Amino acid sequence: MYKVMYNSNASYVSYRAGIYYYTRRIPNDVKQFYASSRLSFSLRTKSYAGAIRAASSATQKLEDYWLGLRLLQMEIPAILLIKTDSINNTSPTILYAVEVYLKLRGNGVRIFIRTAMRNTLPQDCGIVISLFASVLNYLINSLT
């Protein structure tokens, strides 16, 4: 006879004052990212079936998030064996991104162009990156 491990989301659901709550212990390997050792929040429902559905969703999201945290802590195996000299970097430069953005959105406004070019200085790269994101959104929307 086989033993089947059964993980019920009902074990994370508690009932207080007519409302269902999700309560779960934080695993030891990800505790360093939290201020508390327990996670507890309202599922905002009075229905047991709704609480089980919400707990299932919360469990899946937490497990996915914790997996990401665990992977960040792992070392990459055999990182020293990766060849770095044969990799061609074909990613666009910041200046190219600004040029594309100006062609799409600049409309020849001189002040706008001067400001965009000024914002390509290293300390202002965050502004250009957000502008580039809007260019990508524009391109994606124009293709669909």
C-alpha cells in the first residue's frame, strides 16, 4: 500500500470573529527576508469554500515567491566553466534607445529632444530606462 502525502490548504485557514484568516509559518530558509516568523492575513470572506479557494491561491503564490528567494540564494553550478569571451552583446545602447524614442514620440520638439539627450547621462539612466519601457509598450501595442 502506498502512502500519499496530502497537503490541505485548510490547515492554513483559521476562523475568528466570523472571518476566515490565512496563517502560515515562514520556512527557516526564507525567514531572513521577513520581520516575523508567522504570516497571517484576512481572506476577507465569511464563506468556508471561498476561504479554501483563497488559501489555495495564497499558498501557490507564496510557494512560487519562496522558490524565487531560494533560487537567489543558490550558487550557479560550474560558473567558472562558462565562456565569456565568445558572447556577443547585441543589446541596444541607451543612446540608441533615446534615438528610437525621439523618432517615435519626439515630433521634432526642440526642448523635448534636448531634455531627452541630457537625461542620458549616467546619473539619469533611470529616466531613460522608463522612457524606453514606454517605447516598448508603444511598439507592442502597435503590433497587436
